[in-house]
Amino acid sequence: MVWGASSHYAQEWQTKADSLRWMLAHHPALADDRPGAARVYAQLAFAYACLRRRDEAYRWAWRALRSNWHERRVPFALAVAAGVVPGEVVLRRLAARGHGI
């Protein structure tokens, strides 16, 4: 799933966070794949950062790093959580390069 700026749901962060948490709860085998789990955790961190729920964003970012310290989405989530850059700007720039969170 690519969450680029062109997605109709790109701004529905709570829905994304709820969906990712549901997926983790109903598919516990996801946690067994460390890089895959890190990706989901980092996506959760980004969603919570965009919701301005910093504590949760930092908690999920930390879980992502513990699962896979190479996870490339973590710095974006941390930058948004810290207020360095808005999440929408990150999404636009990534989408311009053909990527998403």
C-alpha cells in the first residue's frame, strides 16, 4: 500500500493508525518478520506524528528501530513528531519521487 499525496485517504491519519493496529492485532505473525514489523511500526509512528500525538509517535518509532534500525521511515516520523516539517510536506516530496510512507 502506498500512501502518497495523491491518495484520497492521505490525510485520514486516525483511520490509518486504527487499521495498522487492527492488522497487528489480528495477524500476530507480522511481528515475527522484523523488517516487516518495523515498516508497520514506522507507518504508525508517522500517522501518530501527523495526529500530533508525539508520545505515541516516539513509542512506535522506537519499536520500529528495535525491530530494524535500517527502517527508512523512522526519520520522517521523528521529524514530523518534532515539528521540524509537516507530514503533508513529507508526503508531497516522497510522492514527487514516486514513493510513499
